[in-house]
Amino acid sequence: MKKIILLTLLSVCHTAYGDINCKGTVDNVMDYPGKCENGNMAFRTSATNGKWVCPPSDKGNALILSSYAAQFEIGVYIDDQDGTVSCDTLTNYTKAKYILTIR
């Protein structure tokens, strides 16, 4: 119960600051270092409308791979760019601000 309350509070706080959460399960992972900054991999979730997203760091790469292997849901927070971006309107290789694993 405490986990649910904490995750809800985090979602509310971050949404208020202009982040969207494209929460879902990782469907695909691709090593395409030419498209993602610092050689990071790209991934898609069930909520990114078929678009590839780039993790923000090497640690993000590890979170994506472990979530994919364990079939955990992840929270993928992306800057909404003053309300002009949603999970349905992402472009390919959008950089996530941060990622969290949800169990």
C-alpha cells in the first residue's frame, strides 16, 4: 500500500512539472547507437505508440534490459514540451528524462 501511495505521489508531482509517463511493458530493445545519445540502446513500450525511446544513461540501459527480461512494467518519463507531446505523438528516438521499474 505504501508503494502505491508513493508511486501515485511521484506521478502527480512529476506530471505537474511537465513530464508525461508512457508507462508500460518493454516490447522491443534495439542496439542502435547512432540514433541514441552516448551510444545508448533504443526501446519501445506498450505505451509509446510504436515509437523508439532512448534511455537517459547507461544505468537506464540496464533498467530496460532487466525490466524486459523480468517482464516488469516501467515508468518512462518524458518532457511534455509545454503540453505539445504525448505518448501518442512521440517521435522516434525521443530521450527519456528518467525511467523507473514497477513491480
